[in-house]
Amino acid sequence: MAGNKGRGRAAYTFNIEAVGFSRGEKLPDVVLKPPPLFPDTDYKPVPLKTGEGEDYMLALKQELRETMRRMPYFIETPEEKQGAYLDSDFVVQCIQMKQGFNTRCTRYIVF
């Protein structure tokens, strides 16, 4: 009769008071949806100032931006292309020259 030689039942070691609740107290409700990403806005944003002075400053800002873009020192960021693709100019040249499959005409660019 080996049934009595075990270590016994597991003791209830979790203390609910350690979490912040006492015996008999109502546990909090179950949350069924995630919390909102941003808090509710209690105050409306202040409306923008409009008038002749603000329109003039906006025009100056836009003119300064365009002037800076037209300068020779302005460097545009290149667009990144995703994945591997054929260089279309070389493909068109190979088709126009009708040379068939040539190592010179198969240039692949890989990211």
C-alpha cells in the first residue's frame, strides 16, 4: 500500500494580502479591452492666430525653405528601394541590341 508514502498535498502558499487585497474583499473587475493609446483631451487646443502678420511670416518661411532647396549645397536623401530588382536601363538596352543572354546585360542590384 504505497498510497500513503507520498509527500502529501501541496500547501496553499500564495498570500493574497501580499498583493493588496484582504479576505472577503471584492476583487477588481476583469478588463476585456486594452487601455487607450492616448489619454482623453480635457482641453481643446488654442486656435491658430490668423492675420496679416502671421500670413507674412508663413510666406517668409516658405520662401526661405525653397531658397535653401535651390542652393547647390542642398543634398537630397536617396530613396531606398526594397529587395532585389533588375536594373531596367540595362534590360532595355539588351532588348534593343538583341544580343541575347550576355553577362554584360545581366546586372542585378541586391540590397
